[in-house]
Amino acid sequence: MRSMLLLILIPVILLGQYAVTGPGGLVIQLDTLDCFFGIGDTVGAGRRLMFDFRHPWTRGNSSFGVMIDSVVYNNTQWLAASCGHEHLRHFRGPITTSPTGFATQWNIPVGVSGEIIFTQTLRAILIDDLPACEISYMVYNNDITDHKIAFRQAIDVLVGSNDYAPMAMGASYTSVGGIMTYPAIPYFWMAFELGPGESGDQVVARGILRGLSSPPEVFAYGDYYYLNDDCWPADPFVVGDIYHDSGISMLWQEQQVSPDKAYGIKTIYGFGAAPEPGSSSMVMALVPNSVGSACDKWAQNPFEAALMVYNISIADGIDTIWACIHLGEGLNLEYDAVHEMDTCVLLSRLLPVDSTVIASWLVEADSAYFTFGPTDATVMISVTSTNPDFSNRVETTYVHIPNPAGVPPTIENLIVPRNAISGVTTPTFHTKFLVLDDEGLDHSTLIAQIGSVLHYYGDPSLNFYGDTLALTIPTYWFMHANRIYHGIVALSDADGCSPDSMPHVHNFWIDQRPPAVGPFYPPSGSVISDSLQPIYLRIFDWPAGIYEPSITAFFEVDGHTEYLTILDPGLNYSVADTKLIYTPTEKWPDHSIVVFCLTGVADNCDVGPLYTPRNANSDTHCVSFAVEYTSIDETGKPLDFSLRTFPNPFNTAVTIDAPLAKSIEIFDINGRKVADLSSKLDGIRNNGIVWDGSSDRGNLPSGIYYIRALRQDSSIIRPVVLLR
């Protein structure tokens, strides 16, 4: 039975690296600068599975990278420089520990203001009671557009003390390199300290490529001299070359990731089983432990079940080897061109020493039978031989069948700020989500975002209280204009189903300042002639914006006061222009003084018992102006629109009176404008405007000039004579 065990790991910091010891004595070491990692164990001085083990922070040979829209980012500085890639170190975020190991985050800018959050997770597990490391990479698209993502992982293999460890791809031992592509990717690969036929204390490495892992699109193996400097695709020179420095390289094909969505892959590398001392043969069953989750419609159904037999030392060979598959209820054989058609097959009439043979069947779980669940279905594979030196045996595997009617988890917001908050009333602040599932949650799959950092299950910032998940947001982040992202990036139930709304990420602003007010138009002290002149006042708040129902004002005219709210006719707030506009519902009285005051406005922060109140600008902001649209002169008589000049002719200057004029312009005898005196007008009486007979180019020559006064659709023209 294929089993998996997760233990709480205790991290140890050694110089420039982290180290954890997991189940079975597995040791994972992580470089703290560029996140090279090494895998080994605690036996003796520490048996090695990688060249980087013991010194990942100085050796740094097992590189990895992510491709985003054809731009490659990798963790190897010299490789980035030689290939024209971006070096991941520039984008490094935090390294976090959890009960499952290490997680490292990089924040890579994309687009105008978006980012790709790239995460490496190293997790110690047990598979078939053997220690291994689950190596996972995930991206979260925190941008507004789609991005194409691909991954690469290379491993400099060193097994025990052997840097050119013999390797086997599936059941095929090979002494030369090669490149394999999907779907011809084997279920596993192995590397041996001494050789596949040796038993005893030798170290054996095993990598799993399918079933428990995400199958790569390309799997290259052989001499690491060729694989180490791959800019991205596998170096074709590795094919057919005898390797003297063992290594592998994996590429996962490009996937399009939509905004606010995540995409990830994983592969497994750890210790394999060496034949027991004195064993003359080795038998290995290769059966996946699940058909996949109910929500992905059992993506691994049908699945492949295989059996490998290896003749270690039976000199005369193993003759007449039969393999039979026995399927539990609800499982049936499917047939295609590459799998066995019979339940029992003759693997070999004679298997020579140091040789392997393999049989594989295609098995389907019958959805018409498995209408219940979750449950486990049984796959038994027996192998027999007439050779008395061969031990007949039966390998049994249990394949997990999720409930086909399983319902994905649901997420509801309990305490989630809608827009912005000004602060909190408690020393710590939690956003809370109600997470429900009929089969129970797999808490180890939880990944949450708080700010720009991803947190993993076991982090003290994430806590389940029954069905409620609480995310702790540090209050030192509560600074004005800070935008805080929070929510669930990944979570699945016991059957591997994720919520339909995943990821479930929100954001809110911190706004600790009241709205800004001013200036008014018309300005204080001005005289206006428009009887329906609107009043404008800029009111601005960022980032929360203005809470419009909070706006209150009043105006006073000739002793009459009227109080206003945003619901009253004439008072409106333009969000686009950030302006408060009051349009009088009837004419302003002539010859009056208008006083208009803003008495209150607040921002649009959320309110509630956990939040401090909205930021309010409670000062009174006022403007006063005069209204005169049928103007009077000094004697109390109404002014008429007119134009008078004196002296005329003139030598040095002429004085112009133009009551009620809006502009005054000077033209020469040919109709060309030579001067504009409009800036000298006071808007009503316009007395004593002086023109000195010059233009912006200097003094004008003697001659006849025309003065034109304009008021709306009326004009008056008078000639004047300039004598030099």
C-alpha cells in the first residue's frame, strides 16, 4: 500500500542555509540567498542524493526557473547572465517554515502594476515508508491580464559517494543520456550508488514523475555537463553520450494562467529501495494511489498499473515469469495498443541476470459502480516463476476512489472589509471566512495571501476555529494609503476538490486622513452678474473616497438661511471631478450677498464595531460673494452699456470708460487687432481704462484706431486718432 506521512519539521539555520529533518531521517537543506537545495539523510555523516547536499549555499548546481511570457527567470546568477535571463534574486520575498517544510516566495513585476507571485515549496514526506522530498512550484497571477507560465527543474544527482551514479528510466537501465517527451514519460527514475544489481548498504535514489507527481513535458537525463547550462530546452548533445556526472532536467509545458488564478506542478525525489542483502531478484509494483478528485472528473481514470521484475543474481536466469493482475470490484481492464490485453501475461521465458522486464495494464474505475464514496479499490499483481530460486509474491495497492457526488468546499465572507478602514478597535485584526465541506478539508493544502506574502498551513497567521478560518493581519501594516490583500489562494477537501470561487482574495485600503476641502468658485469677495451662478467646491479623499450621505451645507441670502444635504435638489457631488456643485433652484437676488458653507463631510471607510469611525472633516468652510446683474452707478441709477473715450485725438494716452463691458480690444485701420485691454476691466463699471497707444510689439505709429467694447451679443465701436 502506498502511504504518505507528514511530520512537523524543526528548522535549523546553518551559516547561509536552512536545514530540516523530516520523517525517516530525511534532511532538506535550503540556501537562504538563491534557494538552491540539497537532499540527503542523517545516516552516518549524512547520505547524499544531490551534489548540493551539505553545501547548497556554496555549490548551487541544481537550478530551477520559471518562464513568464517567454521571459525566463532562474536562480543561477551565471546562467542568467549567459542566457540573457532575469536573476530571481532581485525579486526574492520571504522564506517561511511550516509543519511541511520550507516555502520561498518571489514577487515578479508584470504589466503596468501587476505581479506574478512565484513559490517554491519543499516538503518532507514518506512514500512506501521511504523518505522523500516533494518539490512544488506554483504561480499566482496577481495581474489584470493572462500570462503564460512554464517551469524547469534540474538536479545534479550524486548518490551516496558516487557522482556518476548509474541510472534507470522506469524499468530500463541505461549508461547513456537521453531525452523523453510526454506521453512517453516513465512513472519513475532511479539512480544507484553502486548499480541496480548490488545489494547491501548502497544508497538508491528514486524520482517519481507520474501518479503522485505532475508529469513533465520533457525529461532529460545523462551527463550534467550538458544539462547544467541549458538556457531552457534540454541540450540535444546529452542524447547517446556516456555520462560521467549524473543529472536530470525536467520541463513542464507552458500554461495560460488567468488573472487571480493559480497554477502549480510538483515532482518527488527521495530514497529508493535497495534489494535486501542476499536477494536474488527485485519486484516493484507501480500503481497510482488515486484516480483524482471528484471535481476534476477523476482525471487519472483510466490509470496505468505496472509491475517490474529485476534479476539481480540468478545466474541461470529466471524462467517462465508470469504476471497476473487481480482487480477489486468496480475496476475493469481497458485495452489499447500499448497495454496488456489479458489479466495474466507471460513476461519472459528466460530473464537473464542483471536484466529487467515490465508489464503494464490500463485500468478503469467504473463510475456506474462507484456511486458512493470515498472508498479504496484493490489492485493486486502477482508474479510467479518455475525457478526455485525465485520467490513468488503478490503486490497489493489500494487506489483511492473519491465520492463522485462530492461537493466542492464553499467559502463565505464573515469579516471582510468592503472598501477601506481607518483603523481597528482591537490590538490584532482578523479577517474571517466560513469554509464548509461535506467530506472535510485537507488543511495541509491551505495557502493564504496576507499583503504580498503567501502563508501556508501551520503558519501562526492562519487559524481554523471550527469551520471559520481567521487570517491575522499585523496592525503595523495599518498606515495611511496602504492597500492590504488578503484571502485564500488554495484549499481543497479530502478528495482534492477546490472551491469554485478559488482563489478567494480581497483587498481593502487603510485611510487615516479626513477629506481635503477647497477652493471655492466663485472666490470670496467676487462680484458675479449671473443670476443662476453655480457654486463649486473641490472635495477630495484618497484612497477611501467620499461618503456622499455625509455631506451637509447651508447658504444664507438676505437673512434667509437654508440647510442642505446631498438629497436636496441642486446639491450634487461629482465623483469623476471630485467637486461639490450647488446649482440654485431659483435666481440669486440682485444686489445681494450670498454666503455658502460646507458644514460636514466624511470619507467612505467601512463602519462597524471592529473599525474606528470614518475620518470626518468637521470644520466649516465658507465663501461669500456679491450678486449684481442689473448694475447701478455711484448716483444709484442703473448703468447702461456704453463706450466713451477722452481725449480724442490723443498723444500719449487715451482714457476709456465702458460700463458692463466684458472685453475691450483695439484694431488698426486694416482691421488687425493690435491690443487687448480686457484684463484691465473690473467687470461692472470699467472706468478709467488707459491705453498708451502701444501694442505688444512696441509703440504704434500715428493714425486712426478703433476701440471695440463687447458685452454678450452686443458691441460698440469708437474711432480714436493717435498723433505722435
